[in-house]
Amino acid sequence: MDSSKRSLSSLPPELIEEILYRTPAESLVRAKPTCKQWYALITDTRFIYEHVRRSPQRFIRTEETVQIMDPVTRTRSHSPLPKELQRCSYEIIMMVHCDGLMLCMSGNSQYRKFNLAIWNPVLRKLVWIKPSLRFTQSDYYGIGYDDSKKKCRYDYKILRFTDRRYDRYGDYCDEDREPEVEIYECKTRSWRTLDAKVDWDVDIACKGVSVMGNMYWYAQKYWVGEEEHKNYILGFDFSVETFRDVCFSPPSREDNYLACFDGDRLSLLQQDQETTSPIEVWVSSKLAGDGDVSFSKYFSVSRPDLPALLFHTDMAHPVYCIGKHKRVMAWCEVDVYEGEDDKIPPTCIILYEIDEGGVRRQLETERHYGSGYIGTFLCGYVYVPSLVPLPV
């Protein structure tokens, strides 16, 4: 053991633990073989989940590689896609994050074949989830855990439900077919059907967000006595395995993006599909507890140089988080018009930092040419690297 390791090992255990809490998960994987003391600590369940709680958010995208971006330092890493995904030759078309675990849907829309997997990018491990019958392109998914069982957080569950309107590629569903709602228990590796009524429409741009073990979506439905549908936040509580109407949302814009804020709240970013359209950011009250949940406007930006953080079928869902001091960090795909009408504009991947004064920084991370580029449609996500082992 070299002198630096000897000096670190001589520190009090509580100080070593505090240092390791501040160490990135990727570095902890390499540090596990250092000594028995470190291995025991780094693989301890209590340490793993406290490390997740303290770890800063990252952005993750998948294309030919796995790309992870630190939105604060603007540093980016690349690593190979899991071998299992390389072998199946399907693209990841949906991701949902919980505790550093990515629930991924991969598939090929042309052949209407889809797969579901749980993946930990830090541990570079992936396992496929077998369907009860089959996965469809009209499915929505969630991942969480029973928060009432504090000692059993490792017992993750997967929620699957079908959209009652149409699949995400435009083929209308059979109106006579009842929407399906299923729960997969990772512990028993089995699906079971839930008796739940699907009377809502999830916003197609909202793939859902997991907060403290429960799932949330931006949705619409008709309420009693209303002639038009209203927008609201739909939740699913994994403790009691029921959907619930969390609260009404602020007045809708053309694009509405939901994310986690400050660990126990939701953020809602809204913008119309115009380059100069204002950006509005709303945050909810705390989701924990018995009190009513409501949104309040956090800040808005109205400047002539604002980018359009839009969603449409030819580009990826923008990945964003709300940083300190009222700022938006967003990693987006945009078309860059260079004044040549006869050429297809390149698609650029740009990291924006936007505050109340407008665009403070922007960094182009990629540029793609050609009409065949479809980007990472719907599969960018906010992500926290973790050492949580695969639960199946």
C-alpha cells in the first residue's frame, strides 16, 4: 500500500465515510478493492442510499455511446452501450430514472417489437424484464418502491399502463379494449394486473418522473361538469399501488416538461413552440406529507434570444434541471440554419444555461448532418449515478 493510501486509512472511520460520500460513484467502483474496510462500507446498503441522496444530478443520453453530462461543470463522458443492447440492435426509445437505475424501453417501431430492461450505467449491468404477454408502443412505465417500508427500499416495482387514446406512433387503439395496468415485482420477477381505471391522457412529451419512490406525469382528463379537459399532475403511489390526482397544473403551454426539483418537489418548465417565446418555470410544494400540493411560479424568462426547447417527432425530448439561483440547465437538439436554403440544416446538441437575464452560456456538444439523423428520440434523462445493484 502506498503512502497516500496508508495516510487515508489512518483517518477516523467517520471521516473516511464522509470523504467517500463526496466521491463520485464511478470512482467508488474502482476503489472497492482497495481494502476490506472500504469494500464493506461501499457495498453497505445504508452507505449506498445516502450516497445517492447526496450525489448531484447528471444528464444522460444514449446514441452510439452512453453520454453523461455534468450540467454544472459542463464536462462530459462517453462509454460503450451495454453489450446486451448492442446485440439486440434496437435503439433505446424511453428511459425513466430512480436511484441511479434506468428503466429502459428499447425497440424497433417498424417491426413493432419492444423490450424492457433495468440498467445501472455505473455498474455497467443490465437485465431484461420479461413481459406478461408483450410490450407495446402505447405503453407508459414507472419505477419506484414502497416508501412505507423503510428497510425494504431495495424491493423495486415497475408500473406499466397503456394509453387509452393511441400509440405513440399514431395508430389508434381499439376503443373496445380496456387499457391495461400491471405491476412487476422485481423481488419475485412476476407481473400482476391492477384493477385501475385509466380515464386520463398522459402528455406525449412526458415520460414521467420518479420522486421519493413514486411516479408523476403531466396529464389531461375531463372533470365532472367541465366541457373541456383540464391539465393536472397524475401520480402513482407504489406503497398502496394506486393512481391519484395530485393537483391541477398551471395554465398549459404548447410544451410542458416535468422533472424533480430539490429532491422532494416537482418542477414544470413551459414554453410555446416559438424561438422567442418566454420560458416559465413553476415548482410544486413538497410532495411528502398530508397537505395539499400546489404550484407557484418560480421565475420566467422573456428575451429575444431564447432558444425553443421544443418537443416534436423529429427531435429528442429536451433534458433539463432547475439549478440554484433560478436558472435552467437544458441539453437540447436544435436545427441550425446557416443561410443556405438548398441544404438540410445540421442538428446540433447544445447545452444551455438560462436565467432571468436570458441565455448566459451555451455549449455545442455535437453536430449531425443529413436527413437520416433522428437523434435520441425521447431518451435523454436527468440521472444520478449510483452503486445501487440491479434488483432483479
